[in-house]
Amino acid sequence: MAQTQPFLRIGTRGSPLALAQSTLTRRLLAEAHGVPESEIVLEIIKTTGDQVQDRPLSEIGGKGLFTKELERALEDGRADLAVHSLKDVPMTLPDGFELAAVTAREDPRDAFVSVRFGSLEALPAGARVGTSSLRRAAQLAERRPDLQIGPLRGNLDTRLAKLDRGEHDAIVLAAAGLKRLGLAQRIREILPPAVSLPAPGQGALAIEVRGDRPALRAWLAPLAHRATWVATAAERAVSRQLGGSCRVPLAAYAVVDPAGHLCLDALLAVDDGSIRRTSVRSEQALAFVDLDVDLLTAQRLGEQAARALA
């Protein structure tokens, strides 16, 4: 008997976290439209970012290393949509591609993970802390200049294994990844934004499609979470305005306050080791009627924050 053609194909990286995120997306889509999960298949795409594990991303090409092969799969029809961690998506997409949805955010904060120590403040002077992020490294160095902060590459399970082997006394990871993989018990301390301001888009998932498939974009609309999309748009506007990449140590985190205003905190680490900070708030409450209007408000707020940091 001929095999039935899948209804939809999700392009995904092959790491455990990427597969967990794509599996979650598949389940949400199946529930939203009442189709069997078996009709939505995962197409695993190997990316350059996954293949090169021994050098920092800032040295080998940046965030696009996690997305360009997935975009090639969208282009040649091997996949209908791609699921990304939004913080890994370049600030400007290539021509012909667009974000169809940004999903509800998982915990956006950073997590302190250690075998021996219960918190960042409990680390002794000279302790070795691993992180893959210039943003995290700059904030850690400001708060604890007595620590030895070193690079940490690899998938999440690889990073945890390096910690468990004693290569580091502690590591700092995104809380969202640990929670999505059922590893929340590894978290010793959640670092509040005042200690470690998150990366733009951290904790959110993005669904990317070709721009010439409006019907598919409409089909994906139930997964879009307006508040997350608008907040992360403000964060990404900061990064876009400042030429953000993994070579630029910047952070941005936005929330919608109870009155409906968008509140954005952002920071930029500069060459002398100091950190510039700003906080801005939209003058008007969000409309929550027209997404494009709210996204424009978010973009302008992010640009305002970027000007304050430049």
C-alpha cells in the first residue's frame, strides 16, 4: 500500500531541544485544527550551527547558522514551516521568508545551574562559570568580577555533561530550554532580569514560512500569541537598530503592564567593560485589535531604547 503523503512538514534541527519544541508545535497545531499528529511530520535538518561545536558562534557566522539550512528546506519544498527558538532568528529575514507566528513564551529568564553551589552569590572567588553568551558573560562579570567566565558550546545536554564532568563550577542557561526538556530540577536558581537581563526573544518560539504561502500563514494563526509577539518585536527592534548579533553583548526584555502599556528594559555592554542601561514605556496602551499597529508601536519603542543606548 502506498504511504500517505503527510499533511504538513515541520523543518527542525535535530537537537533534543529543537525536537521538543517542534513536537510541541505539532501537538498544538493538531489540537487547534483537529487533525491527527501523525499527519504532521518532523523533517530533521542538520545546520552548520549544530555541526561546529568547538568555537563560539561569534567566530563562525552568528545566529544565521541555525536557520539558513532550514530556510533552504522551505525554499525547495522539503518543509512547509520551520520552528526556531526566536532568540536564534536573525533580526532581518532573507527576502521571501517571514514569521507566521510567535508562540506563547516559556520562562524568559536565565538559569543558574551547578552541582555544588546553590546560587550565583554562593560561588567562591575564582569559580569557573561557563556560558555561550557574551550578554550573560558581561552581566556576570559586572556583578561578580571575581569569577572566571569561560565559553561553553554544544547542545543543552552537552553543556550539562561538561558541568557534571567538573569542567565548570556552574553554567548559565536559558530556563526555557531546561523546562521544555523536563530538566527544571537542574535549576539551582532563576536569575531575575535585574541580575541577568534576557536576550531578545528568549523563551519564545518562532514559526517561519515562505512569504508566498498566505494560506499556510492563516492556518498557523491560532498558535500566535499577541502579547509575546509584540513584546519580542520591541526586544528585537533594539537589537536590529544596534546591529545585534551574537558578537554584540546586548539584552532586551519587554512586558505588557496591567494598563496595557509596553515596558522595555535594555542594556548594551561596551568595550571598556561597562554596561549601559535604559528603560522605556509606550505612551499609549496597546490596541489589542490590530496586530500590525501594536507591532509598529513595539518597533518604535525598541528604536527609542536603542537610541538611548547608542
